[in-house]
Amino acid sequence: MVNQWLNVRSLIPEYDLQQIYRYESINEYLKFHPVSVVEHAKSIEKWIDIPNPVLKSYKMIGRQTPLVRAYRLENQLKTNNKIYLKREDLLSNGSFKITSALPQAYYGALEGKTSVLTETAAGQTGVAAALAARLNGLDCKVFMVRTSYELKKLRRLMMEMYGAEVLASPSEQTNTGRALIAKGESNGSIALATSEVMESISENSYSFNIAGSLLDFVLTYNTVVGLEVIKQLDKEKVQPDIIVGCVGGGSSFGGFALPLLDHYKDHLTQVICTESSSIPTLTKGTYGYDHPDGEGVGNKLLMYSLGYDFKPPAMHASGLRYHAASPIVSYFVNRGVIQAKAYDEKEAMLSAIDFSRTEGVIASPESSYTIHAIKKLCQEYDNKNIVAVITGNGQLDLESYGVFL
């Protein structure tokens, strides 16, 4: 088992880090996250030891996840490429999100916090936070984007099974939520839910946020995924030529791809992140300083963004409905190291349905964009090793697939 996290901040020159976080304040972090997490958020050391209690929790929820060869997909696509899939959907909570939620909950409990507050769109962050909180003896409240709250009832039920209170965002429990409702806001967004979380934590010093995406420490904790892949590929004596994953805020892609980018940088042909053409953050967004939340309260970060006040359309892949992308992922996209590709939701969902009938895996709608990218890559390349990540289980998204069908 991997026993260290790769600190993604160590992959960026210090001068560039200072530019990315020009408006960052240590006090901003301290208000919302445990002190140990803040220390990781500021560190530039390359390796961070994983505490034994977190390692035990990782083992309990199913780490390490398998890396499997998709033989049937290769045959169906009539390709000479070899396709390897990192199966994060097989974790007990159904997605990679638990990998970063567990250490955040552990450090919060260690410092005497009593409750977790978090935001969620597709529901995967909320489920992970609810489980991580429960395993560390903490209460949990989740602000769930209203469109997902109404459509993804099974994910909401899963959070409640783990003991969390789940609220539709915008909610009546915060000034932010009430103001948005008064303005006629009905769909909600992850950025607006984040604003409700920030307000709630400001009023309760014993609560803290389990962040699901965007921030450096989230990507760092998720590097377990990519570090496992390196061990698994080395065991098979395989080197990746192309790596692929989807990006909403960037937590799954960053945790998966950045360790591989660091380890195999001289061998890789392409590093590709996929997104929806309905929310084209990395392909049509602006690279500049913007707020991470929907009300313009949080300190600005240098990243690709569609604007903090961007109102995302309702879509099946709710985890991709975020206005900005991780500063670290954005940095590498801006420098041409990572290539971003946007795909139409209908094409992506059809590829995922076809994939379920080929490989027997119902992937999350977010991962449908990765599956569609693999299909496109196999039309363009030959005799390459393609390594991709399936970020979550789609069995709890069957309502979305049902509506689509």
C-alpha cells in the first residue's frame, strides 16, 4: 500500500506558486479547514507521510483499487492500443472522493472539531464526507446543489444512511441561501453551495469544511490514486503513452495524472483532461484570478474560470458543473503540458452506455467523458498504452441515465 502522498505543490516552481496564490491568505484557510490540512496546503515538501489511522481507513474502504486491462473495449473499438482502467468506482462509497475526505476528517477530529460541513454537486463529495465524518466520530451536514438533490435521490439517501443531514442548496438555513431564493435562483451550483458552507462555518468554530475539489491539499491527498497506478504499471512492466481523466474542479484528474506526469514525463505522448462542452472551463474559460465560491467572498486564485457568477446549466454529469478548475491543473494546461478537450454530453453518455454493455461497468456520468475520449483516441493513435481513470460508480446515477434514455 502507498504510505505517502505526493505534494502537488512541489511540482510547481516556487515563483510560479507565489503568482498562483498572490491573493491567498493563511487566515482564509484557517477559518474553514483543520490546521494540519492548512500546513499541507502551504507546504512545498515533495512527500507527506500518511498517518496510520488513515492508512487503516484506506484499507477498510478498498484501497488499493485495481488497474484492469479493458480487453473487450479494445476488441469492440478494433484497436491495437492497450487500454488500462483505474477502477475508483469499486471503493465502498462508490468513488475516489473518499481518498481525500478521510484525512481531512481525521485531522479535524484530532484537533477537537465536532462537525463537518460540505458542499456537493453530483453527490460523490457529500457521500465521501458523510462516511469520513462517521468513521471519525463527527456530525455531518451537506449542502447539495438543488438540481442534484431532486434528481439524484439515491446519492442523497446514501449520505443519510451514513448519518448526514442533507439540504438542498440554495437553502433556507443561511442568509446566502435565502437571498438567492429571493432572487429566483432555483438550480443552484457547487459555487453557491460553497458560499452557504463558508457562511455556516463562520458561525460555528467547532465545524470545518471537507473540500471535495479545486484546492491543492485535496489533489495531494488524492495522489494515492496515481501512485498506486505507478506501482501497478511497474508490476506489469508497462509505461503509459497517454493518460486520460475528466475534470470538474480537478481533484480526481490531479490526483491520478500528476504523479504519472512526474514519473513518466519523458515517455508520455499526451496527458488529456476532458470536460463538458456545456461547461468548457479549460477550453473556453479565462486564465486569470477569480473567486472559488459563487458569491465572490473567497480569496482569488490564478486558474481557468468561466467567472465566479457563472450559472451552469443543469446536466447529467453534475460533478462537472463548476465554474473553475484547480490552480495546479490550470497551470499545466496553460503551459501546454496537459491538453484539455471538451465533448458534447449526448455523445459522452452514449459512449458510457455502450461501455456498460461492453465491459459490464456502469460508470458515473462524469467518467463518460473519459470513456468518450478513449474512443476518439483509438481513432487517432495506434499501438499506444492508454491509461484512464473511472472516477465513480454510476449505479447511483441510474436516474440520470434513465432520464437520458
